[in-house]
Amino acid sequence: MSRRPIVVAIDGPAGVGKSTVARLVAARLGLPYLDTGAMYRALALWALERGFDPAAAETARRAAEAAAQLGLRLGADGHAEILLAGEPVEPRIRAAEVAVATSRLAVHPQVRAAMVRLQRALALAHGGVIEGRDIGTKVVPETPHKFFFDADPAVRAERRWAELRAAGVEGLSREQLAEQLAERDARDRGRPDSPLAAAADALHVDTGGATPEELAERIVAAVRARAPV
């Protein structure tokens, strides 16, 4: 009997360090890394570039159909690069306006349903360390390796500000980012379909007082305690 691919689910709000830690965990476990938030961002970018309102029901219908244009390209380092119609979308999806549009588009049930199907198929085919907001609750609820990251709002805003600065994105203050994160949290936690929430059996991790390396070691140890990787 073949082994089922190992999936490590890391959920949590924006700015808690999911991406950084997930990349480290994937490298140490020899698994692919998938940022599902980048998939939603790519879809939001698709909508913005066509002048569509991400909050509109008609946009949601079109975006759910356009989700079929999303794909992956696995690099030599195991990182899964997100493609839209066969073309890479980094760093365009990291712009602040794309982040806002992403949260507004992601509340639509048909968009989330299309994305969950796609993400689940990728997870079951390749396994990997997958981070997002509903990985442990909707995408791969059967995995035993579930983690939910969180941190103080001020820490999250500072991290996101530093990330944007490092990516060359300027124009937003820490205070503005804190407001955006609070608004996004409210939308993500309050949406009726696949809300941001910890799975009942997820390990809660406060990321505010540890380095990414320390957090990665904690996750790797927990995964290895459950399965030989």
C-alpha cells in the first residue's frame, strides 16, 4: 500500500509569520511549500486587472471560473510558484490593493469552493507544507498535522510593514496596516463559508516571542513525533 503524501496545515491571520515558518518547515522536512494565500491573491489580481469589483457577485462567478487558470510550478527547492494562465504573478500580488481585494473576493462561497477543490487536489497529489486560513478545517481536515498561528496585533502590523518594505512596497504606515489587518480579520473570521478559525485538534502557536527558526523546529518536532518524515 502506498503512503499518503504528508500534509502539514498551518493556518492563521495575516502577519503572524506563516509564510516564513512554512518555508523553513518544508525545507527541513523535504516537502513542497504552498502559499494558498498567493492563489487567492492571484485571483484578486486577475479581477483588478479587468476592472472588476471584488465584492460583486458577478465578479465572484467569473473568478470561480477563472480559478481553472491557476497552476503551480515546483522549483528545485520545493517551493510551489503560483502561475496565472501559465505566467508567474510575483511580486505583483504583494501590493496593498491586491491584499484588500483578496479579502473581499475570498468571502464569496463559490470562489472559496473552487479554490478549496483546487488546493485539496494539489495537496493530495503532492503533499507539502500548506499555509492559509482554512487548510486544517476545509482543505485537508484529515491531516493530523494541524497548526494555528496567532500573535499580538501590534506584532503582526510591524511584521507586515517590514515585509512590504523588504519587497519595495511603500506608502502605508504601521497604523494604516494595523487598521487593514483588523478589517481583514473581521471579514475573514465573519464570513459564513470557510471562516478563519482553528481546527479543533490544531496546535495553537503564539508566534510573537520566538524566531522563525525556533518556531520551525517546534513544528518539525511535532510532525516527526506523529509520522516518520
